[in-house]
Amino acid sequence: MKSPSVERRESERHTMQGSVEFVIDETGDLYRGELVNLSKSGIYIALETPPAKDCLTAMCSLHITSQVGEEVVEIRAQARIARITDNSAGLHISKMDHATRVALVQIIRYAGER
């Protein structure tokens, strides 16, 4: 019998729209997709062609662009691939500077107000 899955998320997810690019550091492979949801610690991305399953846990450079009211907000961070499916990927945000963290919180607050 399969045991229930354990919730590993550290932060509440917020449904968002936006574009996402990430590059796997080791290979230089670029992936583009659409933002599905975002939290303070991770992002879920819809992809036509996700990375191969052997890229699970790979580190990557992440670039998110999202509309916040009339303003376009961009976020750049380091992330680790945490989940890969046939049409999506989940990334855990592992490193960002203070200004990027402020921009991320701004996007999340905007999502919570809608």
C-alpha cells in the first residue's frame, strides 16, 4: 500500500501568469514556459518540452517576467529542479539577492490581492 505523500512546500502557492526561462547550469540547455504558480520558495512552470528526468535536482539560472498591475516585474535567481512531469517542472528557488526577494514578494502580494 502506498503511503500518503508528504507536503514539502515551505510557502503558500499563488496562481500567476507570466513567462519563465531557465537554463540548466551544467548543460546550458534553455527552457521556456508559462508561469503556473509561485511561492516565496518555488515556482511551477508549464512547458511544451520539459527537461529530461535525469535533470532532476540540477541547478539552473531562472528568469521570471510577470505583470504586476501596470508594471512588468522581472526576477532572476538560482533554482534547483525539484519535479519534472510530461508537461511541467517545479523549481525550488535556492538563491536570490535582497532586491530580487523584494520583487518576488511584490508579485506574491499582487496575486493575493486579485
